Amino acid sequence: MALALLSVSLYSQSATDILNKMDANSSYTAIEFTGSISTTDRYGTSSNIAKVTARGSVDTLVEITTGEQKGQRILRTPTEVYVYYPDADNVIRLKGAALRQSFLGGDISYEDLTSIKKTSDIYNATILEEGILDGKGYWKLNLIAKDKGATYPEQILWVDKASSLAVKGEYKSASGKLIKTLQVNAMQKFGNNYLAMESEYIDVTKKNSSTILKINSVILNPVITSRTFSVSNLSF
Amino acid sequence: MNKQWATLAFKNIFRNRRRSLLTGLAVATVAAAMMMMLSFIAGMNSDLEVNLKALETSDILIQNKDFERYQVFNPLGYMIDGNEVKNILADEPNIKIYSRTLLRGALYLGDESYSTQIMAFASDDTLIKDRLSVDTGSYPTLKNEAAISRNLAKNRGLTIGDKIMVLSGTVGRGSNAVSYSITGIINIPTGGYNDNTIITTLEGATWLIKSPLVSKVIVTALAGQNINNLSASFNKSFADSEFLAKTWLSTYLGVAVQIQQRFFNFIVLLFFLLGGTVIINTSMMAIMERKKEIGVMRALGTSIMEVRLLFFLESITLSLIGTLVGLSIGTLLSIPFTTGTGFLSGDDSKAILEGFYLANGVRFKITGASALRVLNLSMLIAVIVAVVPTGRVARMKVSDSLRSQN
């Protein structure tokens, strides 16, 4: 504990400040982007293209526009996550274990995709080190979940100092076993925020399993109507 | 000479009617209980096999060769092209081929979801339809129609015309949800299946998992062929494909059923020992009561062999009569349980039975083999009882036998 306090005091800013900057970077007044989600595992590779519309740090609408899952829509609101399937009569509200199901069969869960709370609300963070990665300064943070119910009880994040974007991550179980890794291969600045243009998630518990998210086009401050983030709009 | 001993044995039986009645009653009671027990076990074993073959494997099961190994992790990743299998086996005579799909899913009713299994088969799949029964309505015929199992309908308050939404994985490793209209309520003769099964057409399953692949193809041998040879022949034809044929006995379900059957047979063995002990005890008591009588016979010059023969004939006659009476009573008492829902059909029993491939209740199966087994046991015990304790008493000193209180 004393060592952790000492380590915090040695750095120019606190771990909480870094988390707050990370959260602020991921929050847009409004943004719309189109990207591909390619999932590779032992059975092959499948690809879907999705359009994502987001407002603030909460409201998010994901629409799968091509691929096997075409027509599927996922809506995140301040309180719920809903999924619409085109061949079903009703919208499904995800809750409990269903939130941890794989999104498009890849290494990202619906909870990963639509996590609502700020990182600093879920985790207590400490700075492990400050260094240079691929020529860029970073903070290496250790995040420990405040509650037992967190999807990843422990995370190690490498946060780029310039962009406040987590460019590398290790997600662990309560026992410290590595479950998933994240590697951001490309980023780009839009307005005041940086966006990961290509991210690769690897589920280390599965053999040859990875999911690559690539953003192809971005529109800042698109026109968003009052219906955009409504449940009724999902099945429209 | 032997005729004389037979006559004497017969007279002895009627000379002490109380003792003979008690011995015969003991044999009859055990024989009746054994007959009912064997009919019960035969019914369970028969139901196990018939249900397993109708619902899961038929005579030969054809799946992706890696299905059994990886189905826990990704059952949808190891589905097969049913039409390709049919094409490969097109020239095989005297077989009937059925494509089936069985997968896990979630049933959404309002805001609640329930774990369920989706079973899909073709409209001409008489193998399974002969085993199921339609409570109300009919089987689905369109891709957006489904029938549901009896207990699922009862527990969730569903009825014909209702719409249900089902969520499942897809072959492409995504997820999909579709809505089906309920066309029928079906009774499936296994507890587990009856609680949570949704029956769709093969097209309905294709719609849900976004692929025309099926979980398995099962084959019925129509002309009593040797299924081991047939399975080997299929695998020769499948040499360059992903398919693997197995006889129903070599599938993991078949092995599980055989273990269950052996367990049931072990229970039968225990009952045989228990029943045998009762008969032996009763018969030995009857012989021990007659030490003095044996002593008198020996004093009058009857040889040990002749004493043994007399008691052997008495024992055989009593056992035969007792067994035949017992078998008749056991058979009569078993008959009411051979039809309908049979025995153990209550809700409490269902919880025990659903782990097995059994009907909601167990139907007894009366067979000649069961009767023969009981008769054999009874005769064997009669012989043992006549030879061993009688011989021991007959070998006693005559003076000791005569001094005996009995």
C-alpha cells in the first residue's frame, strides 16, 4: 500500500486523472462511423460491416449493414441494452449473463461494446510505470475492479499520453489469469478526440481467436433525431 | 423305484399342508415380485433403447467426425450437409435416412428468457413422429411455425396461435432471433425433452441458424442388416469427407444407455439374491423341521441318496407349483402397467426419470425370457436346497437325528 502511494506521488498526474481523460476522450457530442468487424477463430474468418452512431458517452446505436448478421441492431441507452433481429417480432433486452455473450461470435461481448459506466466508476487504478512505446509516451495502469461483478476484475492498460487512448490492454480474471488482450494498431484525431481506427482483440483462452475492428469512415456531429436512440426506432 | 419315491414325495407334500403351503407361498411371493421387477426393468430397458433410437441415433448415427469431441464448445461449428450424406448413400439398399437438427437456444417471452432446445426434423420423419404424440394442433409445416412440448406449454402458459421468439447462435458464429407461431402441443416420451423443447421444420432451423446444415443424419436399417457391417460400409464411402458413421451402441449416448441397462441388470441380480435367500431360508427351515423324520427313514434302511431324492422331488414339485402360481400373479399384476403412462408417471418420479431416456412413466414389458429367468432361479434354488441341507441332515448319525426335537 505504502509502495503504491509512493509510486503515485512520483508521477506527474494521478491514475484517476488518466482514467478521466480516457473517458473524456471516448465521449463525443455526436459521432457516426462505419467499420468492419472481422472475427477469426479455428473455424475460419467472418466479416460484418457496422454503422455506429453515438452521442455523449452513453447513447450508442450499432447497425450491422452487411454480412451474415445484416439487419441486426444494438441500442445502448442510459439504463439498458437492446438487440433487434430482423426476423424476430420483438426487441430483446439484454440482461445478466446475456450481456457477456459474444458479439458477432468474436472476442468482444455486448458488455464490452456497450459498457456504460465510466472506467473510473468501475475500477481503482494505480500507475505501474511511465515509459515509451513505439516512440510514444505512455502510462501503464493497473486497474482493479471495485465490485466482484465486473467482467474483467483486473486490467493492465497502456494509455497513450498524447491521445489518452488505451493503445494496449490485458484483461484478467479475478485469479489474475489473462483472458483477453487489446492492441490498437492505428488511431486518428477527430475534433478534440482520438479514435482507434484499427483495434485487435485476442481471446487468449481460445486457440487462434481474434477480432479486428477497423473504422473506415467517420462523421463528426451528424444529424441525430430524437428517435435515433429510441427502442421503437430499432424495429423501424 | 423312482415312481415310488415320486408318489411318496407327493403324499408328503399333502401330509403337512401347513408347511407345504408356507414354502409354496414363499416361492410364489418371490416369483411374483421377481416377475414384476423383471417386467419393470425390461420396460425401462426397452423404453431407453426405443427412445434413444427414435430421438437421437436410430441404428446408425452420422455426424461430423469432430462433433462429439467439440460439441460442448461449438456444436454449430460441426454441422453437416444432410443432402451430401444422402447423395453419398443414395445407392445403399434397404435403409431409410433422416436429417435432424438439435441445438440450444433461449426462449423469450416478454422480458424473460428461458433455456430451451430446438429440435428440427422433416415432415416425413416417421421414425420420430411414431414416438411422439400430438396433444392438440399439428406439427409445423412452414419455416415460421413451431410446435412446443407439453410441459413447456403448460409451464409457460403457451397455446396454439401464440407467437414465441427464440434466440440461438448461428453457424457463422453470430446470433439470431426469429419468431415462430405455435401450431401444436406435442408430448415427447422423455421427461427432459418434454420440459423445454421447441419443434420446428428443418427450414425453420435453417432460418434460425442461417444455414441449411443439420446436426446429424440418422439411418434405419430396414432389412435386419448387421449394423456394424453397414456402419463400416458407410465409413468407406465417407473416406474423403468430414462424415463419420457410428452404430447407435458406439455413440456416447448408446454407451450411456448400456451402462444404465447394466445398472438395471445389477439391480435385478440383487433382487435375485434377495429372493433366493428368502426361498432358501424357508426351504431350509422346512427340512430342519424334519430331522427326526429323516432319522427314522435312515433307521429303517433308507440310503442317503434315497433321502436326497425324496426331498429333491418334494422341493422341485413345491417350487414348480409356487413359481407357476407366482408367475401368473406377477404377470396379472404387471399387465395394467404395460399401457398408457405406465408406472412412476407422477411429477415426483419424472424428476428421477428425466435423466434417463425414459418415458414420463415406465411401461412394464412382460416377456417369456423374464418368466424363464424366474423359473430357472426357482428350480436352481430348489435343487440346491434339496441337495445341500438334506445331505447334511441325512449324513447325521441316526441316533442324533432321532434325538432331535423336530
